[in-house]
Amino acid sequence: MEFLDKAIAEYCESVSADESALLKKISRDTHANVLMPRMLSGHLQGRLLSMISKMCKPSKILEIGTYTGYSALCLAEGLRENGKLITIDINEELEGRVRHYFQESSYSNSIDYQIGDARKIISQLNMSFDLVFIDADKESYSTYFDLVIDKVPMGGYILADNVLWSGKVLDAKPDKDTRAIVAFNLKIQNDSRVENLLLPVRDGIMVMRKV
């Protein structure tokens, strides 16, 4: 995931808005006690998610892939008054930890945290979303996009994380997950329903605006 020189990345963080005390706590705890802490959005990407959410001013946000809740709390910072964020994750082992973090935050009443198969849950959601963040199993990215595109109004945004996949999208002989990411990126590039931009921030974020 480290595309930028470490010193440059640290400088970017040093001149960007700081994380909240709770986000710092989640980051420390995740790195100390949870498997695969590189899945955490982290300071710079978290501030980008917060900034995008604040620009969109969404009433409804959908997040696919909660992990330890860091990105959900960043996205929630831009919610309109009485807005709601639905975040879905299949890993029930982290549920208690994540619910505790959400309860500590000022967004606890705005977050609906659901455990289960996102494909099934999304299919049952009868609502639209101004902002969607996809950050779950890579093989299902195209499926998640297909499930949410009709739930996003014109001018709404969809974000997809890890679309550079540690640079492996350029591999001559890609593995299964990499092939899925490459296929997703090509699918988005050729979909006339969205205007897209791949940002080389951290592990790559595909930004899609429905047109």
C-alpha cells in the first residue's frame, strides 16, 4: 500500500487536519490487537473520506465493509442533521469492539451497524444513498456496484477502496483478487452512468459520480 515515500506521507499527515482522539484510539487499538491492521483507513485516507462526506452533505450513507469502524466514523462527520449511516460487515468477531467504539462517538444514534452478507442486506434496503463506500471482499466489488448503482441518485457518489491493490493491478500474471480489481476498474471506466476518477491515495480510491 506504500506508494508514497514514508517521509512524504508523514509530511502530508502533518499538514492535514488531525484525527479525533477516538480515531487515534481506534487506530492504536487496531494495530495492537486486531488481525490485518493495514485494512484500517488511517489518518490521511480518513481525512479524505471525511472531506468528501462534508462536501456531499449526505442524508444517507452506505458503507460495505466496517472492519473496526474507523472509516464509518470519518464518513459520519459529513452527515446532515438526522442523517443515517448504514455500515455492513460479515465479521461478527469484531462486533463487540466496533459497537463499543460507535457508542463512544457522537454519532452513535446515526449509525446502523449490521452483521451479515452485504449482498443479501443491500438487496433488502428500500432506500437511496447519497454516498456509498465499498471496502469489502475484492471479488465482489462489481456485484456491490451493481447492487447500489440504482440506489444512488443523480449527483450521488460511490467510492471504492484498494483499487490499486498494492500496485498488483500492473502485474503480468495477476492473482484472483487482483483480476477482480482490474475487471472492476475497467467496468467502471466503461460505465456511462458514472464519471470516475482513480485517486492514488494510499491503496487507491475510485471516486464515481452518478451522471
